Amino acid sequence: MDLKTMTYIVVGLTFAVYIFIAIRARAGSTAEFYVAGKGVHPVLNGMATGADWMSAASFISMAGLIAFNGFDASVYLMGWTGGYVLLAMLLAPYLRKYGKFTVPEFIGDRFYSKSARAVAILCLIVASLTYVIGQMKGVGVAFSRFLEVPFATGVYVGMGIVFVYAVLGGMKGITYTQIAQYCVLIFAYTVPAVFISLQLTGNPIPQLGLGGNMSDGVALLDKLDQICVDLGFAAYTEQKGSTLNMFLLTMSLMIGTAGLPHVITRFFTVPKVRDARSSAGWALVFIAILYTTAPGVGAMARLNLMETIQTGPVGAVDGNIKYDEAPAWFTNWEKTGLLAYEDKNADGRIQYYGSGLDAQAATFGWAGNEMTKVDRDIMVLANPEIAKLPNWVIALVAAGGIAAALSTAAGLLLAIASAVSHDLLKGILMPGISEKSELMASRVAMAGAIVVAGLLGLDPPGFAAQTVALAFGLAASSIFPALMMGIFNKRMNNAGAIAGMLAGLLSTLVYIFWFKGWLFFKSTAMAPDTPEHWMLGISPGSFGAVGALINFTVAYVVSKMTSPPPESIQHLVEDIRVPSGSGGPVGGH
């Protein structure tokens, strides 16, 4: 069976399952729409959280960044998984004990202010919308290859699919759909990784294959380093960026994880407080399967890519493949616009090399790197094709990539819809709104968010993982400090929290837009997005950690200069933090 037919069958079957589940688990009340009726088993919730968490950035983009950035991309692994430890220890149990539907609702009650709730809504929408833009990029990449259409068409198709099942089911439908999507995406990620690891190293375990030897006895990473250097790229295992930027990016991703509203909301869906911590533990187990496999996938994808193009000695007349003899995967990805080739020296061959080879390349008769565009986000989806794996494996990877993007997009869209309908309308503007009207408002808000995110996803501010990193920075600088201070600092008042959230959010937004362009239109950027122009070498994706520090500092200073919170609020903080059945408050200040 040809690849296109096989892909249609595999992807079509998975869609049928998702839509069937969404219809069967359709939300009939606000409790089911927002928190699935608080009846999800912690193991199942951990699996759904894993799917919610492992977005297009994890499935499609992270291994692509690892493939091209090597050692430097390890920050994504450390930051995103480390953040779950913070979430499990510092936030999930306390927020579940409080027992409300949304993060802005907790912030509004804890800081006894509708203004605080409104600011939290603003922070949530900005961070979540940025995150959805990254998912739409991933959806566009997957659908463009699967349907063999331009990237923009892929985005539009993805918008339609998300609309059908996310708007319909609410949290109840999304939860059980995400369980199915986790099974699809993890199977789709690990199966080709096992095949490719066997091909290259003879070891079926990709985690071990990464550190193993190839058939010629040379270590895989040593060979990858050598090929990279020979072609003018930096060694794969070499640190290329500054240590400060790597540290801040890791911190931004970690605390951004613990401040992401759609992830936190998942812990409101379990029956009991202890189930929230258990869910976080199970989520880590399910996430670890993919995250420990990603380095092997990235390294092997880069090796296969270069060895496919460079078939002989560097500089030899026949060292590069002829364009008209390029493998099918090359021409297939050209159709999407995410891979581009230009024959600069009119020799009919494909020269692919880095800037370190520029001077020597001129002596070979080369006129520049002819693979003028290799979108990082194509690597995971293209890897099975490059490795010439069976068509069913390639189709499975397409289904997994789509599942990863759609599962997270659905959770994010629900967080945005909840912020608009439950927090803004019912909580602030229209307290008397009926449950039926609130549900309708949620679905309208979700549809609007799909349209906005899809349109912005046509020209995102970076690869999927880079765009998601910006969203994490926004969550880290605005929501995480407010939650931490709300739980662990009884003295923190509404004035301090509001000032801190606004200071953290605005400083991070200004820094991002300074280098990325206002509203992500790059032509309006005030400075080039390059390390030499960044403040102290801090990238826009890393600035969330600085924004969080600004948030904490401003909130602390303002709270000290203003009146303390009422006694009832201080007792509320103690009640949230003290385990059920204990003798009384413990600590606090």
C-alpha cells in the first residue's frame, strides 16, 4: 500500500476514535466542561496530563532542536521535566485542596480582589494564546506533509479539526480524548526510534543506542561530531551558547511549567487532594518515556539527514547527491515549503554545509549552502522517511504528531475559554449568568481563540518549541510568582500581587517584542534577534526567569508599603497549606 493511502487510513482511524470519545463524553454541565466533574482517576489523569503536556513542541519540535542545536537543546529536557517536580511539590496539592475551577478564580479569592482576578485572566490569555500559536505551527507542519499541501493550508485544516472536538467536549471530552491521544503519540514516537536505533547501532533501545557504537565500531556521537565539523558546523556535543542564557532558559521553562494554567487545571479534575500529587507523579512517568527517547531521536535524525545528502568525501565531485536523484522524502517536504533547495552553482547537486566551511567551499566550486531552508520542525516527521522505514511506521508518526499538537491545543483553548466565560463573565461582569449561557460563552470564546491562534500560527515567532518557550516565559513571569506568594506568604496583599503580575508580564512582553516584533510581525522588531544584541546575552525565550524576579521584587516591595491582607485571608492561606487532620497551622510568615 502506498504511503499516502496508508497515512489516510491510520490518521483517519485515530480521528474517528477522538471524535467518538468527544461525543460520548460530551460535557453537560459547567463542572464537566471545566474540570470533568472532578472524577478522573489519578493514573488516567496522569496519562491525560502527559498528552496535554507533550505538545507539538515536545513531539515534533524538541527533537528537531536537539538535532540541530545538540548539547544546547538539553535545556528543554531539563526545564520542561524539572518544572513538573516543582508543580507536584509546590502547587498541585494546594490548588486542588482549594477546589475551585480555574487559576484566576484562586487568585481573585486569595487576593480578595476582582482586579487581581482580571489581571490573572489577562496573564492567562496572553500565555495560553502564545502557546496555542506554537501548537498551530505543529499542526500545520503535520497536516501539510500528511495532505501534501502548503503549510498555510495545513494550519487551516488543523483549525477545523480542533474546532470540532475541543469546542464540543469541554474538559470531560478532552480528558478522555487525551488518554487515547497519549497512547497514539507515545507509540508513534518510540516505534520508529527503536527501528532507527537498531539500524544504526544494533541496539533496540534508543536511550542506549545514543551512547553506543555503530557497525564500524565508532561511537555514534563521535561520528556525528566529526561529520558536523567536516561540513563546517559546530561539533554536535559542544556548548555553543552562553552558560547564563542556558541557565535562565532552564529556569524559565521550569517555573513556566508550574505556572501554566492548562496544566494546573488538570489537577482540579481528580477526586481528592492526594490524587493531585499522585497525578503529577504518574504524569512524570508517562512523560519520561518520550523525553528520554528524544535525545536519541534528535541525534540519529541529524546523522541520517547529513549522510543522505553527503554521500561521499567533502569536496569530491560526486560527494553530494544529484538533485534529480534526491530521495522521495526530500521532494515531499519541498512541497510543504518547509524545505527549500537552490542550485547556486548550477552543478545539479545538493551542497549542504555550515559557515565554518565557507572559505574552503569556494575552492570546491560551491557558491553557498544550497539547502536554504530546513525547518527544524520537520525532523521527527521526516526521520522515518529518511531512514526508509515501512510506510505504516511513517503514517503512525504523522498520526502521533497530529495527536500531540491537537491534545495540547485543546487543553489550552479550554483554559482560555474558562478564563473568558467563568472568570471574566460570571466572576466579574455578569455574576447572574445562567449555566447554559456560560457554557455557550465558553464555546464561543474557544472558537474565537482558535481563529486568532491559527492566523498568528501562519507566521509564528519561531519554531514550535521556541514559540512555546516564549509562552512559558510569560507564564513564569506573571502567574507562577502570584501562585507561590498566594500559597506561601500570608503577608502578600492584593496591591502587591497585582503590581507584581503586571510588572512581570509587561517587562517580559516588551523584551520579547523588542526582538521578535510587535504582535509577532517581525518587520517591527526594534533590534535583531541575535545574541550580540540581547541584553547580557539573554534570549527572549530565557527572559521569563528575569521577569519572574521582577514580579517577586515588585510584589514584595509594594506589599510592604501597603496594608496587610484581612485576617480571614490569612486564615485561608493557613487552611490551604495545612494537611487535613493536622493539629493546626505550621509556619508561615
